[in-house]
Amino acid sequence: MPAIKSILVPIDFSTVAANAFNYALHLADRYPARIDLLYVMPTALSSPGMDRILAARAGELKKEAIEKMVSFRSKGIDNAMNTLTGIPEVCVFIEAGDLGPIVKKRIKAGKTDLIIMGTTGREKPLSGLIGTNTTHLIDETKVPVLIIPNEARTRKPGRLCYATDLKHLDPFRVTELFDFFGPFAPNVDFVHVSSVSHEKTEFDLDLLRKVLDQPDIHERLNFTQISGKNKVDELLRYAKKSAADIIVMNRPRRGWLERLWKRSHTQEAIVKTELPLLIFQADETAGTSGILRSEEESLTLKS
């Protein structure tokens, strides 16, 4: 994974977006990285039935957006200033259209390494600009997406709860994970949630340490297995009980028909989490060369 040099924060000027901006400021301060605040104005195409109103007020709406953006940026920096070592570079962008295509264009141009978005919190329906586009962006983008619930408060990510389904490719993303959180040197707790309490799983943590060949992080790895009927609920409960700072999940790539009919664990976690949630797009081909030549030569995972 390339170094985090630019963080995109889509905003709608709400308290939810302000909380996500605050989190972004503290991450950017440690990397260091630039923050791009993005506000997307609605258009006639994105707001059917509003074409005449939007056309008549286009200039006025743009002026209002600029004023709100300037205020949002200044207030966010002022609120975080006392807890920052320096003030990260914060750029502002106001564009018209749909958020998804605009973000994808920025990613394709190499302008974004991480997206940070806010949500309204546990069991509440996602609403507004942020909520409407969160799962869409996660489906479509190739860069990591960090979800910040409105209840979450900014703190150093010193302990990560990494949800694993024990597929042989999954644990090898730990190197990428430590690269991502390099400035924070976190502990990583691999957590596997089984649907039945009697399921027996052997996870070879010692072999993982050998494969990583990074002695400095060996003692910061742990594996935990828990069980429960609802895997997401059990994962979130464990993360909170273990004082995790961030939950990490891999989102498998799925076709549009599968996304239409099947609700994913990731989508459920976005709605329910009270902790920051980092989502990577699973790369089905990653790790198939070099150390990962076959299942027999990879980690010993038995169920």
C-alpha cells in the first residue's frame, strides 16, 4: 500500500461531517498528509423535479456553499488546534454533480489515498449526503474507506480489531495494515466469529509471525475466536469490550446482482458500529505469488 499522502473527506456541513473532519485532522497530523474537503452540490440530474429551482438559484447556492465551506474548515481547525502537533494542509473543493463519479475520478487521477466519511451511529438509518453514498463508495472505490460514527471520539489507533473469516489470503494483509498505521505502531487482534460455539479452529499465529519476517511487530499480534448467532453483533461487542480503537474489515468484491439481493456484514457493521470502521476492498489475487504459493504452504487454518 502506498503511503497515505492525501485524505478525502466528503462533507455536508453537518455535525457528522465535522466529527469525521476532526478525525482526519489528527490522522493527517501524524502521517503527515493533506486533507481534501469535498462538498458536492446537487444538480438537476441528481435531484429530479428540482431542475428549475436549482437553475434559478445556481449562483446563490454556489455562494452559500463557499461561505459554509470556509466556515467549516476554519471552525474544524480551531477546534482541533490544541491537540495537533502542527496544522495539516487542508484544501477545499466544491463541485456539482453526483458524489460517486466525482470521487472515482479523483481516485483514478491519483489524488486520494484514503476516504474518511461520517455516519449517524448505531441502529439509526443513514441519512443525508454522507449516508446515502457511503456503501456505494465502498463498493466502487479501490482505496480504503474509514467510517467515523458520530459517537466516536478521536483517539490514537493503538489497538485494532481485525475481523477475519480465516481465508488463507486474509491474514497476509497484516503487512499492509501495519504500513497503513505505521506512525501509530498499533497492536492487532485477529478476531474470528463463528456461528456455533463448538467450532474448532486452529490458527497458526507463530507461522504468521515467521512469514511476516518483521520481529518488531511479532509481539503486537494476537488471535481471538468468539461465537454467536449474529457475527456482526458479536464482533462489535468484542471490539468495545476489548477497548479497540478501530475495527478493520475486508469487503469482498461482488457483482451488482449479489449486492442487490444480499446484505453484507460490512453494510450491517456500518449501520451498527460505535467505533471507527476501516474497510479495505478485498483483493482476491493479492498474495498468490512469493510466500503464498498454495493453501498447503500458507497458514495452517483448520476448521
